[in-house]
Amino acid sequence: MAFSDFVRDTLTEWNHSDLIQRFEDEEIDEEGFLSLEETDLINLIPKTGPRCRFRKKHNAFLKKRQQPNDDKNIQEATSLSASIKDSKSSSGNITGEMINQEFRQKAIIKPLRDQPPKRSEIIKSFDKPFGTLGGSVPTTDISGVGETVYDQSEPSTSKILPLQVNIPGKRKSDENHANKQTKKRQRDAASRIIEKLEIETKTEVKKIMQRVESRFDDLPSTKLMDFLRGKIQTLEKDKKVIVGVFGKTGAGKSFLINTILGETKLLPSGNQGACTSVMIQVEANMTDSDSKYIAEIEFMTEEEWKEELESHFRDRSYKDGNEDQEMDDYDDDNEKISSLYGKDGSGATLEELMDRKHFREIPEFHLSVKKIFKCNTAEELSEKITCYTRSDTQSDTFKRQYWPLVKCITIKVPNSKDLLEHVVLVDLPGNGDCNKSRDEMWISFVGNCSAVWIVSDIARAYSEKESWEILDSTVSLFGPGGECRSISFICTKTDNIEENHQKADARTCILRRNETTKKQVRDKFNKQKEVKKHFSGGKDFFQVFTVSSREYQKKEHLQQEETEIPKLQEFLRNLNDRRTKISDYVSGAYGILSLIQGAKSSDMTDIKEEVCQVLEQRLKDEIKSIGQTMDEAYETFERCLSEGVQQSEESCEKLMNKVIAPKGKKGSGYHKVLKSLCKNGGVYKPKGKREKRMEINLNESLASCMRSLINEQFKKHFPNEGKHGPIMEQIDIFTLDTNSLVEEHPEVSLHLTFLKTEVERQQRGSTFIQTSSNCTLTPRGKYGLVCELVANSCIQPKSGQFDYDYSPNFHPTFQVFLDCMSGAENIRLSLLDRGSNDQRVWECLIPTG
């Protein structure tokens, strides 16, 4: 057997003969051995020490083995997508520029100029302003005299991800499926090689920028120097994508996050009597030299805790005189007191509760600084932070819990850049917090979520009210104008079935229930009118996943792919978008370095003034065009709001009574709510169990007329998902046409390179797909684009004039909006000559996967 000859010998050679039986039990052959991932190693080698030693040898073995095949893989990868090193393109070719969004694709067809340079050439282009990589940054002042390099090479702005589309479909045959899996592994291998090269490039560029920044420290402050320092600081900033994870207690959020990250014991989970009680954000540990697991705990201030205790005492005194007072508020306060103080909290005064003896173990609370833990393993960190994250109501012994004082916890995970380099997972309580500081942070997180995950036990996903109430109560925060691009409903614990099933029957039962639940949840979401009115409802905007964290680890009934954990991991990879981030950084750095080198030339004053006049005029023209679109939007919004104000005034009394005098509420029992509305600016946040909370917001009620009238127009102008609204479309086609100026004034090419990179950084999110053009296009001729094999495609305009002399930084000739790719394996774009009876003069076949 192949196993005996390869896997056994390799394990023996590596001094891991004790693992041979384990590998045999799991039927790992040579192909499986070479494809082992981190999650597989965790299951195969539970102990950290042996696993680390094996991983090190495995990685070295793969690297050595891959070297002879690298050339072939790189050729395959570069044929699928353009590289970040593409800074030039050949004259006469055509390229499709794909706007890479998770749920809708936008293609822009435009000319491609020169062929891309090799990797060594792109590094040389960075070296030009400052010599070789090993050289030093010039010590002359920015205005010093030096030789000007008229380098007309342009920074890479191509976004290298190929067009990625989710195309659901049934497996035709096991052989067909195996072929697809093989091709996918080949593409993944090629992609990893390209990504490795790109990461190395970024690392080298970062070193250059660090040397530049350190040299700036010795230079005096001038307008130009301050501008350059600001640009470098902006370049180094990384705006992370936030994924908000919501769900009621016991839904399995912590276990889900652990499984996705391949860290079985990171977030505390599994205790039925305990629940996560604070906001937890999980991100990558970005310090390359530090493989520690880190937790940063941010406390509320002493004053904020004192205010919360004072509120508790007021509520307690009010309860003593009012039998109708709801118990949830009081119980929630008592849980916090007993968790933090134990028996010492019973009957204690405010002064006694604020005594510093209760906080000796957390001096950071008094100092208003973060408490930081650094651990070698996830399990060790989890044990240390449990008392800061979870409420345990069933513990027989008292152990002081500090979660009532915690505002937020940030956990940094090593070796997780693949999923979390530019993404933050935030475990969020469902409906905010009665504490003002925690609630403000909660609102900030929710409003900045790019993706929302609603987590629910599959057994209650359709019927459970709490999950749908969370969605309904938070949607206005991440709706139009917010960052949200998708909502996903994640049904957990799909493996929870009756134990008397046979293995084959269990698998069938699980998968059948998964499909049924998906349909039920989708149907219910489509009936959520209040939620759907905030979004335009693209096909993939709402997704349903049925997952089993336990099956992903144990593989008793399902294969890992069938648990859909890999789908969520791929979801995060797409959001993480490392390759586009690398491209943005490299392009931005090249622009800054070009400006620095160009600024050293002081003998071109007349030329600079002439170019500035041209640029200023072009800038005015472009701003005027954008301004007209904004004026139209302003007029539309003002008309809607004026009508809404009139309706609000007419229905004010009716809206007020719905809130302050609802049916079925007694005056005495509702007094606290009214008091809170008056005290807190029209907002009442109850303190009861989170899944039972229903916030009352008088302001939202009074503004409901204005919201309902402006919603449609606001959604049209500032859509969360799908194509850009009218304003952003104008920004997308903004151009200063710097390339035409380079041809006329090559002396200032470096300055113009900086301007071009700045424009393109604002138009990020595009993927360039290089194609061939075996056709001859007539200047000033009219051509039309046809998109085949895709339903619901929208092409604009219907025809356009081809201008061979237009620069690469230009208004796009065609835009293609692709709404649905179900069942399509390829997209065929064809160019028709409108002046010759729509004769097909060019076509391109683009794979969707």
C-alpha cells in the first residue's frame, strides 16, 4: 500500500513512529499526508508539543518538495489573475476590471497597456528613490538637489483576486466531484505560492517605508514634510472589517468561533450554567515575532461603576414600595452584585461596595488601564479570562467574577492571519446594555459591522423569537449608510439527533433537516418587511448556514465539508482579502516614494505650474460633476424629510401615546419606564436578561414618519450591498488623466504617479482580469458589449465609442453588473461592432470559479 511505503517511512524518519497507528486509523495516504491542514493536526496530534514538532517538519518537507513544481504552479496562477506586480500593460489589449464584492460583481472593460514586469523589476522600481534595498535613505533635505529619475513605470493597482462566485448545484457524479476537488487543490496551491510572493514583496516594501519614516524624524517640519508624514501614517493604518456575532445564551457562539479558528479551547464555552456576558473581539496577533495568545481587558471607570450601583440602589428602594415592579431588572442587578462581591454584597452600602479591598486583584480598574494576559496556549488564556467574560450562576463555590466591570475584551490569536489579518470577530450581546459606556461601545460595533451573523440552535432556528428580535432591533443601526454587506443566519448543533440512528441514517437525517431548515429560515426572512426595507435584497445578501462544530472535529457522521464550517472559513477569507490589501499597500507606498523623489527636483518651476493649472481645471470639472449628483440627492432627501416632518407633526400625539401610555400597562408599574425616558433623552433600556429585553425609544417613534418616507431614496443613494449608488458611481469614474500629462511632461512623471495612486486607492475594490484582444478596433467607432451565460445581467451603456488614445486612468467604456450566476461555469463577454450589423469582433471567456 502507498501508506506503508510513504506515510509510515516518513513518520519513522521524523521520530514520530508513535503516530503511525493513528494515521492508519484515519486512512491517511500520501495525498492526504501532503494536504494536512492545521485543523487536521489538532485532531491527529492533540498534545501541543508533539504537534508543533510535527508541523515544523511537515512545513519544511512541503517547501522542499514544492520547489521543483513551483514554475508550473506559478504559470497556472498568473494565467488565472493579474498579479500585484502588474504596473504596466500592453497596448491594444482589453482587460475586464471586476469590482470584487461579496454579493455582486461589477465589471469594467477598458484598454490594457503593457506587459507586467517580473518581481525583481517591481522591487527595483521601489529602490529607485533610495538606491538598493541594502542602501541607506538619502540624508539630504527634501528640497536638496539630486539627480532626477524620470521613471515612468507605474505602481501596481491591480486587485489580484479572480472573479469568485458561489454557484450552488448538485454533484453529477463522484468522479466529476473528485476532478473538481483536484482542480480546486491545484488552484489553491498555485494561489498560496502567489500569495507568499506577494507577502514577501510587502515585507520588503514595509522595510523601505520604515527607513523613510525614521529618516523623517531628523528633518525639520515643513508643509511638505508634514504632508508626507501624514500619508505614511495613513498608509500604515489598517481599517479592519467587523463581523458581528449575535445570538441568545446557549446558541453555541463561542464554540462556533473556536472551531472556525481551529482553536478548540480559546473562548470559554460548554458550561450550561455559564454564559458570555461581555463583548469579546477576536483578531489576529500581528506581531510576527510573538506567538503568544493575548487578551486585553478594558474596564469601565470607577465613576461609571459607581453610577451603576447608585442606579441599583434607586431601583431597590423603588421596588420596595411598588409591587408591580418587574423582577427582571432587579434580578439582573443582584446577579452582578453577587458575582463580584459574593456574600459581602448582601445588604452592603454604596460606600462598602466601592471599597478598594474588593478590587485588589485588578489594580488596572483603578488606574483606568487595560489588564493584559499573555499565554503560550489558548487553553491557558481561556482559564485566565473566564472570570472576566462569563456569568456562572450554578457554581457551588464562590469565586470572584469581574465581568460586571468589563467593558470589552480583545483576544489576539497567533497564526491566524489567513482569516483575521484584516477581520475582527465580535461576540456581541443581543440588544445592547443598560450601562451607558458599554452601550455606546455596543452601538459603535454594531454600526460598523460589515457582516452580521445571527447564531441559533437549529432545533429552534425558525420558531425562536429572540434571534429574530435581535435582527429586528439592530437592523436600523447597520442598515442604509452603514457598513453591513451581508446577513447570515447560522444554525448550530446540526448533529443533535436521536442516538438510535445508524451512521448512514444519521448522515441522511442531518442533511435532510439542514435543507428543510434553510428553506424555512429563508422564507421567514423574506417575510421580515421591517428588516428587508433597509436593504435592496441582492441574491446572496442573506445566507443560511447549517453547521456542526462537533462533527467538524469528530467526523462521526459528516465529512468536514458537510459541516459547513469550511464555508464560514472561506467567508472570512473573502472578507480578509489579504491580496487586495497587499496591492493597496504596495501601490500607496510607490506613490509616496515617487513624490519624495520628484520633490527633490527644484529646477522645473515653470513646468510644475503649467501642469498644476491643467490638473486644477480637471479637478474642478470632476468635482462639478460629482457636486451635481450630490445636489440632486440633497434635493430628493429634503423633499422626503419635509413631507415626513409634516406627517410627524400631525401624528405626534398618537405616536407619543403608543410609547408613554401603552395598552395593558398600569400607571404605577410603568412609572419607572416613564422616568427613564425623561432622564435618558427618550430612551429606556431594561436591565433584564438580554434575550428578553425590549428597548423603548421615543425618538425613533417620533421620527418613524421621516424614516419611512426617506428609506427608499436613501437606500437607492447609499446601498449597503450590490452596485454603488449614484454618488459613488461618479466617484468611481473620477479621473485626472495623469497619463496624458506624463506623455507631454515626463519631467514630472513622479509627481503624477503619486496623484494616480491616490485616485486609485479611493477607487479600491476592483479586480483586473487580463485578457487577449485578437481584433482590430476602429478609432471613434461604436461598439456594444454582450454578456452571456449569466441571468439578470445589466450592461451600460448599450454602445460606446472606442478611443485608442485614451489613457489607462479613464472613464470606463462599459460597466457590467452581474446579479445571478447560478448554474453558470463561465461568463462570455463579446464586443459587437454597431456599425457593421453587430458583427462580433472580440470575445472573452471568464471562468466563475
